[in-house]
Amino acid sequence: MVADTKTAGPGSRFPARQPAGAGVVEDSPIARLCVEKGLKMTGQRRVIAYVLSTADDHPDVEELYRRAAEIDGRISVATVYRTVRLLEEKGILERRDFGGGRARYEASDNGHHYHLIDVESGHVAEFEDDEPVRLMTEIARRLGFELVSHRIEIFGRRLSETKAENVISSKKDKSES
């Protein structure tokens, strides 16, 4: 949250760009993690932590910079790069490579979820499912291991409406038998 009530206008998720010192970004989950890990929290780091905490996607550094600069125009892209690198080193952020040549980021404590990446649009859909954990645990045991962690990133292409309808109807037929 920002103390100033101005907004950046239609379509923006963030308040209008603030002059130096005008808006103060309150605490965010990522900012609290930073403090717990002993990091000094400057105003600019607090803004970057806020943007990362409120992101419902997986922004790359350029997008993160764009969003942070909407809140505080003094933030440089170099500051964003340095902050992201530091947060990654401290285990607060995880780097994701969904193709397209740009690393994207999300909070490390985002729970057990998986990513399905549309190879044509680059859109990332997050989902949760217990079946992969059961399957990977069984595979690890079969090979003489205990599953410690896992990561799943699935790359796909959206089915045409006709193919999607066929898949749905074949699933329905199987469940009815």
C-alpha cells in the first residue's frame, strides 16, 4: 500500500509515480522475509519487495523495474537487478526459466504448485495437483531414494476447441463406464 491516494490511471495496479519521499510502501511478505534474513531494507528495496509480493504473475527484471518505477521514479534498472540477485542469493526469490530468453521470478515460499507454459503466448498457468508428488515419491523409492524436493514445468500448446472437446468427452465416457 502507498500512503498517497492518487492512482496511476486506468489499467495500472499501482499508485501514481510519487516524488521522492511522497509515498511510503508498507510492509509486504517479501520485505518481512528480507528483514528476517538480516537484509537492510531501503525504501527502494521495500518498493521492489512490495511489487514482487503483489505480483500475480512471474515478472522478469524489466517488468519488475517498470512496475517499481510506477511507484518510485527514482528506482533504476540497475537497482532492480542488484536487488533481485541479492534476494535470489538469500533464498527469498526463485529464478524460473520458462523459455523466451528471460529469467522470471517468484517468491520461494509460494507452496507446492506447478507451471504450465504456453509455448506460443508465453502465458504461465499455475496449478496444484497431488498426483505428481505421489508419482515422484514412488519413482524415487523404486530407485532407492527419498524424495526431498521437486519442480515441474510443463510446456504445451493450447488445444483447438475441437480437440479440447474430444478430450473432455473421452474422459466423460471413461468415467461413465
